[in-house]
Amino acid sequence: MTASDGAFIMDVLFGVAALLVGIGVFLACRALANLFARVNGTLDEVDRQIAAVSGPVVETLGHVGGIADTADATVARLGAVVGTLEGVAGGVGSTARLASEAVGPALVNIGATLSGITAGLRRLVSGKKRDLPVDGEISNV
């Protein structure tokens, strides 16, 4: 065995090792290609199922959006109605207060007038003249 034979064997062993590494990389790439092919098939199936469901989902979301818009409009109208009712209630309260303030003294005046008329009629009918009360006295007129 000569030195050139040892170098030849070394070159052959390096060549075989490089060939084995290349075959290993090829097999790993082949396995990744199969994995990606299966993932691609699964994603295609998911895309088909999403496409089948997307139509009804879009339609349902459109209905929900319409219902939400209708609800918003109704709430806005109710807010306006409540504001109007609050204004009317405030107006009625003010009117009632003004009427009470206006009618109260008039009722007292009517009561006093009726009392005076009643006393005058008593005097007229009975013919008796009662003495008017002196300051500080209480009388039943």
C-alpha cells in the first residue's frame, strides 16, 4: 500500500460521505414537499368550506346591521319624544303653578265676599243690627 493508495481511499470515502449527505438532504426535502402538499390540500378544503359559509354569514351580518340601524333610529326617536314630553311636563307644571297662584287669592276673595253677603242677608232678614267688633274683640258676624 502506497501513499497514493491511502489518498485515493480517503477521496472515495469523502465522496461517499458527500453522496450520503446529499441523499439525506434530498429525503428531507422530499418529506417537506409531501407535508406541504398535504397542508396545501387541507387549506384548499378550508377555503372551499369558508366560501360555502361566507354567503349566509354576509347575508346575516347585513340583516343584523339593518336591525342595529333600525334600533339606533328608534332610540333616537324615543329620545326626541322623551325630550318633548319633558318640555310639555315642565310647561304643564308652570301652568299649574301660575293657575294656583292666580286662582288662590280669587277664591279667598270670593269666600270673603260670600261671607259678607251672607252677613248682610242675615241682617236684612232678621232685622237685627249687630254691633261691629271693637279692635281686639272677636265676634261672630
